[in-house]
Amino acid sequence: MAAPERVRAFRRGLSAETIAVWLLRFKGWRIVARRFAEGPGEVDIVALRGRTLAFVEVKARADFAAAAAAVTPRQQARIRRGAEAFLARRPAYAGYVVTFDVVLVAPGRLPRHLQNAFGF
């Protein structure tokens, strides 16, 4: 059985992802996938708006600075691998503009959507 703090962190992550999904929908994005994982790659949310396909990482921390700092180069590589796997399985998205976005979630604050937060 998982440690209680791991269970709380998992639930907090799911809650932050749900908040991020609502924010993206409000901004006109259509959610294509959630919690996409294949091999060593993982993406929290895949969203579509027009011809732009965004691979979105969601980070929830005590404040926005801590949340942004948590998107490490190692995590960026994991998200890129997830994006590559997603695109390999869905050739219909081959011509789309791909962005890597981050949604930062902090208690008592509106979530912050950072578009094109890092590159391929």
C-alpha cells in the first residue's frame, strides 16, 4: 500500500489536473487526452485548439515560483518523449503546430497557463 503522503500528493495532482482542464476548456482548448503515458514518456494533458496541439504539464505547489521550478529539464525530456509517442500513434496530427505548455496551480490563486514554456 502507498504511503499516506504519496496518496495525498497523487490526489493533489489529480485535482490540479482537473483545474487545468477547466482552465484550458475555458480558453477554447479541446482536451484530446489526459495522463497519456507510453514507455518512458508521460504527458498530463494533450489539448487542441485550431491547428495547435499542446502537450501540457501541470504543476501544483505552494506558490507559482515553486511550481515553475518543478518543471526540470529531466521532466521536460519525459514530456517530449511522451509527445513523440503520442504523435507516432496518431499520424493525423503530423501537420499540427506542437507546443509544450505548463499550467501552474497554487492554493488560493487562479491557475496560470504558460504557453510555449519550453521547446522540442
